[in-house]
Amino acid sequence: MNATDQHPLVAAYLDAVARETAGLPAERRAELLADLREHIEVSGAEGDDQVRAVLTGLGEPRTVAASALAEESPAGPAPASGAGRSRLTAVLLGASGVLLLLNPWVGAVVLIAALVLLWGAPRWTGQQKALGTAAGVAVPVVVFLGVLLADAARIGIVELLLVLVFSLVVPLLGAVMLLRAARR
């Protein structure tokens, strides 16, 4: 524990989230509170103004709780929906590059689905979502640039292989990054 952990604003915020998430399973609630505590600690906020800014960035306790409760809702997918959704998002993102090359229409639909799932999930930070988006969108951008270059000059086998490797590797790296972040 550090000084930020002892701050009265932090304690009040975490107590409010704990009260609002009383309907969550104890393990999931403890995980959520630990994630919030870690985020606050990592921010290195000192003083009331900085702590308030960090807490504001996290969102109102009621909103944070509502997101967590919605993820656990029995009306939604199975109880492991958070983990299942994370895996599905990563698989779709990882497959989008190859699918975009094989069938642009199917690849575009898969990429859009992956991005909708990614941005709708409270599990990842804004930075992680932006990196995942960049990894997914990089393939169509590179292919588009390749088409433009092909009009200007001939593209050789080396360039085609580079586009293929890029299309395979970059989305997979994005998917792995998202899965690792979801496990924390």
C-alpha cells in the first residue's frame, strides 16, 4: 500500500464502488476493487486535485458498478462472459488480418465486430483499446497503401510477402496484448 491507497478520497471512492457492486460475486468484486486500486496507485497521484482527477477519469462509482454488474448479468451470456467476451474479441481481431486478405467483405465484418466488442468492453483501458484498434486497422491501411503503390509501380514478391506477414503478425500481436491485459 502506498500513500495514495490511504487517501480519504480514494477510500471513499472504493467504498462507494464496493457498496454499488454488492450484487457481484465476491471474487469478481474483489478483482474489480483490486484493479481500481492498482490503477489509482500506478497513477502516482499526490494531493487532492490529482487524486480527484484520477477518480474522475475512472468514472462515477455507480457507472463503474453498473458496467461490472452488466458484464455479470444473467440476462447476458454465461457467467464467464467477461473472459469469453475477451477471448472472442481477441480471436476476431487476430483473424481479421487474414480474412481481410482472403475475403475483404468477411474480413471487414469481422474487424468491425471485433472493434465493437473491444470498445464496448470495460475490461480494457482507453490506451489498450486504441492499440487494439490500431492493430486491427493497420491491415486495411497497409493493403490500401499497397494498392496505391501498385498503381504507381510494380510490386514484387518481396513486397507481397511483407504485406502478408504484416497482415498475419500485427493483428495477432494486438490480440495477444488484449488477452494479456484482460488476464490482469
